Amino acid sequence: MAETIEFKGPRYNIRLDNAVSLNPSKDPDKWLNQNDYIKLVYTEHNKSRQQIHNQLTSLAEKSLNQFKIDEVIGLKQQEDLVLIKSLVADTEFLRIIKLISRDTNCAVLDLSLPLSKAKQYQDNIVNMLNSMRWEASKLLRVNDEPLVQLNQPVGFKPTQKFANSLVLRTTNDNTSLPEANLVLSIITETIATEDLAEKTRSILSQSKSLQKFKIMDITELSSKWGDMVIARVSGRYDASQIEVDISHTTIKMGDFLLVAQLSTIRNTESFLKLEDVMEQVLSNLVFDATLGK
């Protein structure tokens, strides 16, 4: 049995002692002790701690079998701790809900168990909560809603962040692909009926930074998220007048589009190499359209 429980969410990494003999489930965000009917569930939300606190309070007040309580087993209701007692099939249950907050988002640890077991494991539960440590996820953020994040690619560093896009550039020690730029963007307009290849051409033609571009080749494929188009493009940046080769990828993710462009100086690298690097980058992408809803 694991001594430590760890949750790795899109925004937070959480660690705490496994003081009540929980086992991991098929769901990485849920740990269980089936013998004692104990469950620990981890979630993240696009809401502040106060909003989550108010929401839990409101649900308990409107419920016929849930009651918010001020104190139990040595724990007291606080801004970051909600205590709710409920009645399930003639058995009293206790929910101990820990709120972890940074800025306008919140992580929630929800421990549920029979009240009799909570009293039996009182010291263990208190020690478990006191052992909790958290840190912000080290994933790079591309977009908030939908949440799109990226493990920082080896040999790249972020240089600019906009509301719905992220710009990275190769580091000085990246000798295999020097002087390359990577741009990842999310287009949140509905594209349900539009042909993806045509949408790719439209995106390129509407680019404010690229001029005199030429699509050398365009290939329609599929990805784990949805339909995908890979285009080989040559062009010239308007501001610098530098001629570049670009591996352009467009992926349909539900009602959204991910647009990724990896560019380097014309004729310095093969398109195959650019596409290989792009594939590695996209394999580290984390996409969640439902977070916080």
C-alpha cells in the first residue's frame, strides 16, 4: 500500500500521507478503502475558493439529508475546510472537503467516510490533512477555457503569452533545431461544419505576421483529439522579412481548433524534421474542455 497519495492535476500537484489505508482506483483522481467505505476524490474548478465554499454551503442547505456542521473529530469549519454530515441508508456519513486556492481557481479534496470510521480514525485524518503539500503545476498554459496546457518541450523556452496563445523559441543549447519558433493557439469559434483543410488555408491567409506564403503540401489525418491537418508552408515574416519554412498543424478539439506552427529559416531544416519535432511537442499536450464546468 502506498505511503503517499499524489494527485497531478492541470493546475495543481497535491501530496499527502495515506493515513487511512486508501488504494488507487482506475480513476487517477480517486482513492478508495472499500472495506471501510472511505473515498477520497480530487477535482479542479475555474472558481475561487469562496465560490466553491458558498456552493457547497448552498447545496447542503437545500438538501434534505445533508447538513453543514461547525466542528467534528477535532476539525473546525474554516474558509478552506467544509464539513458536511449526511444520512445514507440509515448510516451517518461525513464529508471533509479541503479547498486549495490560487488566484481565481480552486482544487478540492473531498474525503467521504462513515461518521463512525471518522471517529475511529480521528488522529489519522487530522494528521493526513496536516501532511498535505501542494504546488502549482509546472505545465505551460496555452489557453484557459478550454484548458490547454503543455509540458515544456525539451530545447524550447516560452517567450510570450497571450490570452489564447503561447510562443516558444529554441534555447541556445538546442543544436538540433536552432533558431526555431513555436506558436500554439486556440481558436474558440464553432467550426463544426467547415472543412478542416479549407479552414487551415483560411487561417494562413488571415495571418497578420506572414506574407507571400505558399502551401507546398497539405495532408488530412486523425489524432486522439479529432481530425487533423498537417501543412507544409513556405513564406516570409512581414516584420523581419525573414523567409521561413513552417510545419503547420490544425487539430479539431470538440468545438475548438488547436493551431500549431513550428518555423525555421528557409532551407535550413527538412519538413520531416519539423514534423517530427511537432509530433513530440503535441504528444505532451493536455486538453480539458470540461474543467470547471
